[in-house]
Amino acid sequence: MSLSGREAGRNMRRRLRGLPTIPRGKAAPRRSVAKRRWIAAGLVVLAAVAGVLALRKSDPLLPTEIRGSPAWARVYYGDPDRSDFRARKIIEIEFLGRTMLVHRKVQRHFLRLESLFEARAPDYAAAVAAGELDDWSYFNRSVRGEEYKSNHSFGIAIDVNALTNVLGTVGDMPEAIVTQWELEGGAWGGSFSRPDPMHFETHLTPKEIKQRYRPDGSPKDWYLEELSS
């Protein structure tokens, strides 16, 4: 039996699509065709979802998501231009024989930094305490040569031993201090594109600091165990 014109046309289309032809006098099973259509639709949906996820993964972080950025600091530590910011947010701490001004919610982290100096570089810590008054902390200002706020404005940065760690130089900051500070969520200016080796700042949120450290700056047991593992 010869194929009808409709069947012949259908077979031609199936050959072009790489599908088997329909035997004489038989039509393609409807269930099989429907199944293939559902599979094709599912693949299209999966491809679309994968494309969206890939685009989201490649999206740059928002300014408020970049730890240490002025936008991030403003979210977690407040607006330094508010008239009551200093009175409400900034406190004094003793740091290697100096009085430092820092945000009340970061004091534990900077007390931890002090203990790192005393434990891992005691001679350096003693020299800082006995040396020139060249250590700074809170001051509401912009980054030098820029129009955006320094983290000193938020009280989340301090400068240590500035005369031997001048902006743009390598400085002499002990490596053991820097390594541990960065491991524990701090940032060191000596790693910046324009080196500032005197500079230390926290990149932890207030909640993270409170979770990890006691009021005296010592790590809580669970965090100390994590650091030791």
C-alpha cells in the first residue's frame, strides 16, 4: 500500500528532524509524541534556570555586601555624620599603653589584636608602648585623596606605630600578627593596593564579634577550638 500524501509529507518532516519514518498505513503513536514534547519542554526550562543561576553567580557584589566598604560600614556601624554618632558609638580602650577611640561594638576585636601583639611579638608591643605617640584611631574623615569615608570615621580602624609604618612603604609590622589578624576577620593596610602598614581594621559585623570573643577580647572556647583545628 502506498503512503497517502499526508503520510508522505509527515515522513519527510520526520526525516529532516532525524526521527524514524511512519510505516505504511500507521500513524505515529500520540503518547510517544506527547512524551517527547514534555521532555523537550523540560529541557528548555532547565536550560533557562541554569542560565539565570549563572547570571546571578557572575553578578558583582553590592557595595553593602563588600566587607570594609563605606556602605557596608554604614549598615553595621551607623552614620558617622550624625551629630550624636561620637557620643553614642565611640568609646575609649587601652591598647598597648595608648588610649584608642573605637566603636563600642568592635572593642572586643581590637582587644584581641592587642593580645596578639603581646603574645606573638612582645618586644614590638613593648616598643610601641614606650615609643612616640604615633598611634591613631577614630577620626571622622575621608580616605586621603578620595571622597569616600575612611573606616576611621566609623571607629572600626586603628593605626599602630605610624612612624615606622609610613603610607606607601613596606613597614616593619610583625608577620605573625598580620597573619593571625587576617585569619580572624581583620584587614591589614599593608595588603592594600596603596600599602598602609600601620593600618588595622575589622571586617566583622557586631554580631560576629560578639559571637567569637569575650568582653576582654579572648576567643570563646568554640572559636578557639576552630582556630586551633
